[in-house]
Amino acid sequence: MNKKAVIICPYSYPSACGVWKRAFEDAKALQSAGYDVFIFSSNIIKGTNTMSESIDSFENIEVYRFNVLFSLGGTSMFWFPFKKLKEINPDLIHTHGFRHPHSLFSLIWGKLNRKKVVLTTHAPFKKDHRRPFLLKIIDIIYDLLIARIELRFYDGVIRISKWEEIYLKKLGVKDSIYIPNGISKSIISKKKTLPTKPLNKIIFMGRIDPVKRVEWILDVAKFFKNKNFLIIGPVQGYKFENNYLNEHKIPKNVKLINKTYNLDEFIENVSKSDIFVLPSIREAQSIALLEAMGLSRIVVSSNNQGAQDFLVNGKNGFLASNLEEFKNKISYVYENWIDMKKISYQAYETAKEFQKEKLNKKYIKFIHEKILKTN
């Protein structure tokens, strides 16, 4: 009889969400290892007021979605999967998202029922200044009163970024394991080279959300009038109409396409560009940035901790601490295009270290040897 595993995360398909993307990869890895896998999430489609069906199947994995009874904002949603957990009776519960109500409630249920419970934190320790004041206060109170006790009871804690370790140690976690987000072998296998002459195309692909700070792209586009900018992704948290993104008029040399996309579309569009930009306020660990590096593109990112984990300024890409630097780094790339092949090569070599197939093996080994102790 196969062992059963339940993956729990705040959102699921069709949400455009990094946490969901990683949770689903873990689910597929467990399924490939012979587990019967189930996914639990809220029924909210991230960034919308739309709800998904309660029961679904996505790539041969059963997905159960639960009504949100109330929410404090963001992922602080209260939904309760206890009845379905009891029905499935899993050997393993793997929950995604620290300080999320669903993780705490799943842990409590798991410990009361003598189940193994694993947490992937997803780097919630750095928030941007726009986070509502109430949620900032809740974070502080949570860490003071609940976090240390909660974290002690998980059978394993996974972090997706190196920089999280210091925060977890302060909260009493001594032996978290680093398993970053991975990229598909299909990215690495499609090794690209930079064109001899630049295409004068700059691209961003990802959620068009205020945390991604796409305003920087609109601002620098006004300076680079001879370059074409392409922004592709679902618009979330912005008002997008009449060629305006909130109060920002979209320049003529910027094309913004409001849509979700698949990996093949990402590969096609990024491969036709010179530079992939990511001006985010914060990142836990950007999959899109690594995927662009895997396609040997030049990447220019804001100087956030998630990018610092693998991006070395001037070696395998570029980091910018402010809008002026962001503009200057793009200028530097085009002014020194002949030297960009070295950086493109180093970007590709960096991305190779993050192949998901290799990281999935590390994850399964961790589950087998450290959590379920099946080997």
C-alpha cells in the first residue's frame, strides 16, 4: 500500500503564485516516488475575487479547495481542512508558508494525530513598506508568542533561500535544510547564446503585482526610447486600463500583455530578448530570474536578498539598489555588449546548479531518511 502525503498551500491552480508553483513541484516529486498525493488549498484565485471549484484534478493529482471563513489580508486566510485530513489519514503533511494560519492548524492536527509534519517557510521574514500596519503588528506578536513553540514541533523545516537561516536560528530552528526552488531540465537543455548584435529588446515575465515594482520598467523605458520593452503576466493589485497602470502612463515602446503563460511561452519570449529585468521590492528566491539565466540571458535585478543568494553583480548578472542604478546597469549592458558573452555563460552555469530534478532527489531523500525514516 502506498504512503499518503498531503501538500498544503494558500493557493492552487490557476493562481499565479510562487508558493503554489513550489508546492506543486514537491507534490509531483512525491508522486514520482510512489506516494498517493493530495493538495489542499483555499478556494481563492490569487489576485482576484474569483473562487475555484472545491474538488479538482491537476496533472493527475487530486486538489481539494476550502472556503475561506475570514481573512486578515494576504495569505492570512482562515480555512479548515480537518475533516478531509481525517478522511485521507496521511502519513505525511507538508505545509507551505510560515506564519500562515493553514500551517499552524495543520501542524496542530498532525501532532494530535501522530503524523509527520514538514514546513517550507517561503522566506516571510522581509516584508515591504506597503504591508498593512495591522499585519506588521500581527507578525511581531506571532513571533513573540507562537513562532518558537510552533517551529519546535515540525519534524522538518525547509528553507528555499540561504538568507532565511539566520532568522530561523533566532527563532530556535537549528537544523533547517536548504532546498531552493528549481528550474526545469527543458530550460537547461535549450542552451541559448546571445546574438552578436543586440536585439534591443528587454523583457519582464511574472506576476504584474506592486511587489514586482514594474513602475521601474515604465520609468526606464522613457529613457531608452530606442529599446522595446515587453511585460507579460497576470495583472494583480494594479488598475490596468486605457494604457495606464494605476497612475503610470505606459510609454509607446512598452507592450504590456495581461495574461498567464506556460513554460514554453516563457522560453519563446525570453529567448527573443537581450535582457530579463526583475525590479522587485523583495524576492524569496526568484524562479523566473533563474530560468532567464538558464536561457543565457543577461539579467538585471533589484538588489534584494533573494537575488543575492545566487546573483553576483558583474559576474553572472547585475544588481541595482535604486532606479538610477537600474537604468545605469541596462546602459552598461548595451554599451559593453561584446563583453556580455562571459556573463551570459556564467549565468547559464549558475542556473545549471538549480535543476529541479537534482533538487527533487534531495527533497525525497530528506523525506525518506530524516522524516519518515523509511531507509
